[in-house]
Amino acid sequence: MAAWPEWVPALQARGGDAFVAILVLSTLMWTLIIERYWFLRRTYPGWLRYRVACWRPRHHGAPWLQERARLGFVSSVTRKLQLHLALIRALVTVLPLLGLLGTVTGMVGAFNVIADVGAGDVRVLSSGISQALVSTAAGLVTALSGLYFSVDLQSRAERELERAAGLLVGGRRHTAAT
């Protein structure tokens, strides 16, 4: 098994194991958020133009067949737009809980120090309290920032889905995601 990079023990000393988990999961969350914005700005407009161009020749035909094709189109657009959004929301939910776990483990460590050496060694006691506060702050800050972008991405996906469905009915021109 590969050894941890040299900065991981420093993070563990500063914020505990929960802090390292928060760092890893928040990195995953931000990677997914950036990917979704990249998709909406760069990939999605071309992908949608292609899908609409493929759908247009099938636009004429039996009404039931036309409706089935429209539902398939909307379903494929929905899948593309909703990709990773549930995982981002789950990470936003888990991050503060990891911060709470770091708080509990940091405070347990502080109480163990009190039990072992008494309350006289403030430096060792403050290490456990600092660990608890750092992991709590990290969990909350990453979750709150992720919450904002999660909601923004969800609303953009809903707007784009309405716009894509409108392309099939009204034939309006598609504009790039905002």
C-alpha cells in the first residue's frame, strides 16, 4: 500500500482524521461542480443541437409515435442535465456530519487528556479543542458553499430542460446556457 503524502499527517494533526475525509470529499464535490458547469457552458449546447437535429426528421408521423419520440428526447436531456447532481447534494449533506464527527473525536481527545494529565496542561488540552473546531469549520464551510452551487446547478438544469422541451414543441432557437 502506498504511503500517504507528507502533508496528510500535518492535516491529521491539525484537524484529525475527519478533517482529511472532509478534504477528500470536498475535493470530489468541487470536481463534480466544476464538471457540471463545464458541461452546461461548453458541452451541452452542441450536444443539444445534435439531439434536436436528429429528432427533427422524426417530427412528422403518427401522433403516438411523435409523443413517444418526444418523451425519449426529454428523458435523455434530463439524464444528461441531472448527472452527478444527486451525488453533489449527498456530499453537501455528509460534509457537516463529518465536521460533527471531527468535533466529537476532538472533544473526546481533549477529555482523555484531562483524564490522563489533568486540566493543568493547557497546550495539550487546546490541541484537542482546536482539532474539534477546525473540523467543524471545514465541514460547515464546504457544505454551505456546495449548497449554493448545488441549488444553482439544479435551477439551471430545470431551465435547460424546459428550454429543450420547448424546442420540440415550438421550434424556438436554443441559446447557450447562462
